[in-house]
Amino acid sequence: MEFCERCGGLLLPDAKKKKLVCGGCGKSSKSKANVVVKEEVNDTNVKLEVIDKDLDVNPEIEADCPKCEHKKAKFWTLQTRASDESETRFFQCVKCSHRWREY
Ligand SMILES: [Zn+2]
Ligand SMILES: [Zn+2]
């Protein structure tokens, strides 16, 4: 796992550029991506795989789980390249592991 030298954000594999790109500020890493990204999968699947691997490092914050109403969830953000540069916030309940996203 590598982190952005500019903002400290988590570097995510970019399937199109074939290198690591910061999920926070969008800066691409100088170091060569040491990750295997399947070209066939769409962007959403790539992101979800990354999220699965890195869940342990995400901070817990106060958030209401829509499923079990637990008050704490792990939290992370991703920049979506699809439409605009808006940031997508993801949560995972620490109690029931339910995941949801907030726009
Ligand atoms: Zn960054
Ligand atoms: Zn829950």
C-alpha cells in the first residue's frame, strides 16, 4: 500500500493510466504501479476491490447505519472520474458491515 506524497491520501490503481493515482488529490504516483488491474472490469468494480483491501486503515467516525442504526462507521472518500470531480463518501457500519455511500 502506498500513500500520496502530496496529501497523504491512499494511492489507488488506475486501470487506464496503469499507475497509482491519489484518491484524495488526483496526483499520480511517480513510482510504477505494482498492482494488477483487470482491464475488463469497469471502474466501479476496481474501486470496490481496492476498498476491500484497505478497509482496516480507514478511520471510524460517527455515522448512522441505515440498516442497524449503529452510530459508528468506517469512512473513506473517493474521487469519481465519471461525471465531474465530485467526491464520493463511503461508509461501512462497524457493527453489521453494511455499506453505503453518500453523494
Ligand atoms: Zn494526494
Ligand atoms: Zn449497521
